[in-house]
Amino acid sequence: MSDPGDADYTVLVHREGGSYRAEVEELPGFQATGESLTELWDAFEKSLSLYLSRGDRTVRVLLTRVENVEPGRVERYEARILVG
């Protein structure tokens, strides 16, 4: 994959039972999961780094919650991805 540099993405977080799943609308097929939101965001950053083929570079994710799409089930976040 070519280097996307810094970019903005839309992240949907689904709560399913006792766990969470995040997907990025602009990156088809990308998903991360976790048993808690903390675990989810940790897995999200690690998985995104691999997905963007940046194992040798740091990927930081800055999240802003935008809306509660389905209360208790789906939330939308804007994510600023910083590659450096």
C-alpha cells in the first residue's frame, strides 16, 4: 500500500455482547476487536499499523466521538491517523 501520510477516517465502533469491534469506513476489510474500549483502541492502533504496512513507523490515532448512531450499540468516531 502506498504511504497515506496523515489522514482522517471515520471509525464505527460496534458493541456486541461484552466486546467491541471497530471498522474504518475508508479501509474496506479493516477491523479490530477488544473486550473493553481500552483493549479495542490498543488493538486498533497495532492492527492499523500493520494494515498500512508501517511496521517500522509509529501510527498514532487521535479520536473524537461524533455521534451515537445506535444507542448502546454503535458509535461513530472521527480518527486522525498520524504516521511518523
